[in-house]
Amino acid sequence: MKIEHIAYNVADPVAVAAWYCTHLGLKVVRHKPEPCQCHFLADDETTVLEIYCNPSDEVPNYANWNPLLFHLAFTSEDPTVDSARLIAAGATAVSNDQLADGSHLVMLRDPWGLALQLCKRATSLLA
């Protein structure tokens, strides 16, 4: 089996989906407006993220979660440049780590508090 998608219950799925498309390069591959404003976002149509608001359960307070507990990671050729661009677009800085193996990991929070990690790995995870 393969992972089909990962889903996040958020308070404002329209705004979150728009920000992720504009600033993280994702695109909407499916949108179901009713009942939960489901936005299925993809990078290259193999990794899919569902952003929605389902009132049958609470929206987690992502901003209060430690980023090591839960985060969404993106590859980045230049985490320094990408993090500065995302911060200018409303993200906030959390950490900036250069690992002994040469990897560069930057942790941010999107404007709604969800932790985002920018990864430039010395060796690809799938290598």
C-alpha cells in the first residue's frame, strides 16, 4: 500500500489552502466545498494533503503543540532563503539547525500555527 493523503482539520480551510498554494507551491487537485470545504492539495500529484474544517470534532490548537510532536516537512534547496520568504508571508521562525551530517533543517509555523519544516538533507531519505 501507499499513503493516499494526510488530513488537517483547520478553522479556515479556504485561507490555509490558498496560502499553501501561493507560498509552498502546492496546487488544488480536488475541492469539495460542502460540507467541510475540503481542499486536496498536491505537490507533484503523488503527495496529497487534505485541508478541511469538520465541525464534528474540534480544530486542534496546533500553535500549542511542540513542533517535534507534529509537523509537515517540505524539501528545500535553500532553507534560509525559503524561510525568509515564508516569514515575509506570515510564517514565524521556530528553529534553524545545521546537523553534523550536513543537513539543514528550519522549523517554522504557518500563520495558523501549524509547524512546517524545511529540509535540505545531506542524503535523501529515499536514497
